[in-house]
Amino acid sequence: MQRRRLGIILAIALLLAPAAARAVEPDEVLAEPRLEARARALSSEFRCLVCQNQSIDDSDAPLAKDLRILIRERLKAGASDSQIREFMVERYGDFVLLRPRLTSETLLLWFTPFALLLAGLIFAIRAGLRQDTASPAEAPLSEEERGRVEKVSRQ
Amino acid sequence: MIAELGHLALVLALATALYQTSVPLYGASTGDLRLMQAAVPAALCQLALIAFAFAALTWSYVNSDFSLANVYANSHTAKPLIYKISGVWGNHEGSMLLWVLILALNGAAVALAGGNLPPGLKARVLAVQGSIGVAFLLFIIIASNPFDRLDPAPIEGRGLNPLLQDPALAFHPPFLYGGYVGLSVAFSFAVAALIEGKVDAAWARWVRPWTLAAWMFLTIGIAMGSWWAYYELGWGGFWFWDPVENASLMPWLAATALLHSAIVVEKRNALKIWTVLLAILAFSLSLVGTFLVRSGVLTSVHAFAVDPTRGVFILGILGFFIGGALALYAWRAGSLKPGGLFQPVSREGALVLNNVILGAAAAAVFIGTLYPLALEAVAGDKISVGPPYFNLTFVPLILPLLLLVPLGPLMPWKRSDLKGVTERLQAAAGIALLIGVATFAIRARGPWLAPFGIALGAWLIAGSFTDIVERCQLGRMPTTAALKRLAGLPGAAWGMALAHAGLGIVLIGIVGVTAWREERIMVMKPGDAVSLAGLDVTYVGATPFTGPNYTADRGRFVVRRDGQEITTLEPEKREFQPGRQVTSEVGLHQFLTGDLYIVMGEGRSGGGRSVRIYFNPLASLIWFGALVMFIGGAVSLTDRRYRIGAPRRRPRLAVKPAEQG
């Protein structure tokens, strides 16, 4: 029910909103600087759901503005950052988080780059060690190379 | 009529590309020199035909021929001429045409400049280049024809997205494509080498300048895109980890790795197998980027599924070239002889580490960009991967590399000792430490990591020039002799120092903006003043005015320091006529210490206006550093070793799409 009501409010907001305002508006800013800083940091972690790849902190969409105000109201009421994150996920699902949570589904996302770094380092070191044992006797000359050496030395 | 001729030229270009792919390849396998040499006129002919098609489309844009669906959808008579021209590639069909034009330019450049290439290798390289042309020309003719007609022809066009009507963005795609497509040459060389089963120092010497040129174009293209985002999108960010940006960053990282590994092949005949793979991967990432940007898959998997023709076509091209090249690699890589041996602590070792880290960083960008798409396709769950992810993966991966950059160039080949290298870097470390401490003293506020970031940038700059100072023995020899040595240093040494120093400059800019940005968001009435970063900004008022294809409110902000007037900034709020889209023109003044950046918002009742004012410390260093990197690449290209053995003509690398307009 709550979600539908929000939907209606959003639809009205979309119709009434001015075409473009740039992200955080003067009337949204909280008087308490520390609280405002937390609000900014938090809202840069939530996706604007109606935009392409913008956080609600960057977006000028009416939905983003509503969410920014919502976050600030919750902060004023004393909510913690994680409570606000939970609240957002409850409402909009994981899609709203620009920093995906570590779950079984995102394990590969978070760890593959570091695993690749490790694998690359191990591979490089092992290749180096193998070379160590192979040297100093470098590969013997091939037929063709020996022929060329002879030709050069004859000159 | 002109449009039909352009269309015909595209079809003929396809036929030429087919010829260029098949005949020289057959000639190379049978050893028929005549057939091999057919590749050269074919490549030139293909370029001429595509250039004609491109000129035909440009002509249609300049003359506002709205009977072409493409011109109708993307142009307007009231648009200034420069944006009529840039509108040619400001849309899907036209940008694909630009893509094949640059591809053909590269092919023709190899044909002309490759006089000293062995005929078999040259024929195969041009054949592979031709096959890429076949695929993309087919794509254009079948699924993205820019010459489709409308009947009846509309009177007026729909106009170009106003955000795209900007000088930096007008020339951003040609540069970016110059880089994307430029990597095709390295790819063609890699595939040709796999067919021949031979990679040697000469191969690397041919591949490297092409890669370097592509890398330069990518660098400047990415920088232009970032500059555009910075002042046109109006919230002062310079990098958003947007998939479109990532699509260009991935090939850049791969090209950077390739540049470095090709040095090892050239100088030491080692890392050959890896370098060939990297050349394939670099262009593959360009293709992935093209797919991401051009298929609509980014908007959503569903939008892609609704009209999959184009996406599936590009995916097919992707599968054919990446899959084909990797299969060939798996089959033939074993026939490449591994070469030169080296100790772990050596120049080679350092370059391997460079490649491992760049590879992992590129993987982080790749996974972060594609994971949400893959997860949605496989499990149906939607997640978002945004800037916080990349800040937690890419950044920690790349920072150690930045720390190690100055060490590499000081290491001798084959065997080195860390102690000697670090001793020679003492001066650079001292400078970095000093600057870090000074930064901390001036800017105690802000994140505690920031002074370290600045010190790291200084370390990169000072460390990069340590090599130059060492090489000319400045301070140890009489000054005149040292200066003589300085002038005699090869272009590659200067180029490397500049490119590495440029990286340090970019880093300092990024740290400055990220750590110490000041921001004021408020409603201002005429006469109101606000102070930030030691500047007083007074809002005088706003006046309406009319531009060529928009109406606007132009604000006036007087900037003073200690009561002295410095400048007046005039940000605008524009409303473009077709479509009524609203954009902001930022008021920007670049001080030595940073940028004052004013964005004007909506007018409020009672004469007030919402205004956002930023001070972005050191911001311009980001783009200045990128320019220094570009210049470093250019200086490196002048190195005479690329001319040796090519007495007739140096590789003519300058892809100049802008001139085609």
C-alpha cells in the first residue's frame, strides 16, 4: 500500500517539477553541517532509480529530490547510516545500492579482480623460478642459427 | 542523388574489403607476391570509397537534407555549422560510419607506411584489417544504414541533443574512435603473427608505434570526454564510472599494458606470447566498448531484448573476432618460441608487474561494468555497481603501480638490484616527502590521505625525471657536456618521462578536487555575496537573451579577492528550441590554485535564484596532465629507431578524422 501511495506522489511530483534543477537544492540543505555531510555521503551511495547511472546526490530528477529529503528527515530523527541503507533496500531492493552488498551473488564481483592480481603474481613468480633453474644454459642454437653464425665468422 | 552515391560507395567498399581479405591471404599462403601486393591498392581504394560515403553524409548534414532519416532525426536548420558537421557522428549510424572511416584510414596508413614490412606479414596484416572492415561495413549496410530516405521529406529536423552541442564533445568521438580503432592495427599484427607463427623484435618495433598512436588518441579522447562532463553536465564531477566511460577506460588500460610489454619484446625478445595475447585483448576491449555503447544493452537488458537486431549483430562480430583470434591463439601460441631470460628484479620483471597490475585493474573495470548485465541475464536479479565499487577495487589495485612507476625505468635489463635503484631515487623521494609535509601544513583540514596523494603525484613527477637527470649525468659532468647529452637523449626517454610525469600531474589534480572541494548551495538575490576559498562572489542579476537556437537567462557574478575585482562570470540557463530541453552553461574561471565553478539554477519567487558555487582546487591539472601524457606519446613517436629501416616514409599515424568534416 505504502509503495503505491509513494508511486502516486511521485507521478504528481514528476508532472509538477520544474524541468531541471541541479541536484541538491538550497531548501534541502540541513542546518547542522555534520548531519548534512552524512546526508551527502549517504545519498551518493544510492542510485537514482529513474536515471541512467546517477546517484540521487547528482540527479535532478524529482524522485531523487524526494529521496534526498527523505534521507535527511530520517537523519534528523536520529537514524543511523545502516538503518537508512536497510530502509532503502527494503523499499527499492538491492538495485538502489551503488555499492553492492557482499552476498553469494556478488562474491565474484568483489573478489575476482584481487584474485586475478594474485594469480598473475603467482604465475609470474613461478615462471621466473622456472627460468632460474633453466638458466644459465640458454637454449642451444638451432640449425639455421648455427649456419648464420658460421657465415658471419667466415666473413 | 548524393546520398545514393554514398550508399553505393559503401557497398563498393564492402566488395573491396572482401577482396582485401581474401586475395592477399591466399597470396601469402601460396607465396604469390603479386596477389600479396594487391592488398595495398585495395586498402587505398577502400579508404577512398568510405571517405566518399562519409563526405556524402556530411554534405547532406551541411545542406540539411531532411529526406535522409538520419539527418532528420539528428539535425536542424538553426543549428550552427560546426554542430551540423559534428552531428554526422553524433548518432548511431553516423558514428559507425566514422568507425569504418578510421579503420580504413589505419589500413591505408599501414599499406603506405609498411614499405619495409616483409611482404607476407604485410599482406596478412592488411587482410585481417580488411576482414574487420567487411564485418562493420556489413553491419552498417544491413542494420545501420545512414542513407535511408524518408518520403515525404519533413520540412524541419528534430535537432541534436543540446548537451552534445559543445566544441569538446564535437571532437571527442573522432579522437576516441581514433584510439579504439587504432588498436585494430595491433590486433591485425597479432593475428598475422599467429598465422605466420613468428614474433620477433622487428614485429614489436612495427606494432609499438601504432599502439602508441592509438593510446595517444584514447588518452586525449577520454580527457576530452571528461572535460565535457566536468563543465557541461554542471555538477563539477570529472569521472563518473559510467559504463560508457568504462568502455573507453578498458582499452586504454590494455593499450597501456601493451605499450609496456611490447618494449620487452622489442628489446629483449621475451614476453612474446603474452604480448600477442594482449594485442588481441586490447582490440577486443575496444569491440566490447563499441558493443556496450552501440547496442543499447546499457540502458537495460530489456531495451536490448526488444530491438536486438543491432546488438546481436555486433555481438556476432564480437564473437567472431574475439573468439576467432583467441582460438587461433590457443592453437598457434605454442609455436612462438619463448625468448630472453631475466631475473625477477629487473626491467623485464618490473614491466611484468606493470602488466599484472594493469590487467587486474582492467578486470575490475570490466567486471564492474558487465556484472550487473550478466547477473540480470543469468539470475534475473538487478543490482547496481557504481562509483563506490570502483573506488574500493580499481583504486587500491592501481595505487601500488603508481608507487612503483619511477622504479621501472631505472632498472637495467636482465638483472638489477633494488638497493641501487632506490639509492638513485633518494632525491625524488625527498622532494615527494617535502611536498607531502608542506601540503599537510597548508591543508590540515580534509582527509588525512590527501597529502599522501599529493606526495605520490610529486614522487611520480620527480621520479620520472630522475631517469633523464641520470642519463645526462647532470651535476656530475660539466654543464655544457651534460646539456649536450640532454639534447642527444632519444625521443623515447623524453617521451616516457613526460608520460609518467603526466600521470603524476593527473593524480595531483584528482586528489585536489576530491579532497578539498568547497561547495555553496543557496538561493541568491541580486546584490547577495558569498565567500569561499578566499574569494567573494557577488550575484549581480540575470538577464534574458536569445541565442541561435535557444533562449537563455544569463547571470552575472562579480568575483573579488580582498576587494579587488578579478573577473565576472556569466553562467547561463538555456532552453533549446526543438524539444525545449534545458541545459546549464557553467561559469568557470581557472585560477592557478583551482577552478571557480558557478551553476545557475531556477529563478525563485521574489527575485531569488538557486545557485551552486564550487571551488575545485587543482582541477585543471587533471586535463593538463592528460595533455602532458599525450605530448609524451608524441615525443616518443619521434624516436629515430622507428624510422630506421623505414627510410622512405615514417609510419604516418595521424588519423585526422576532423579533416574529413
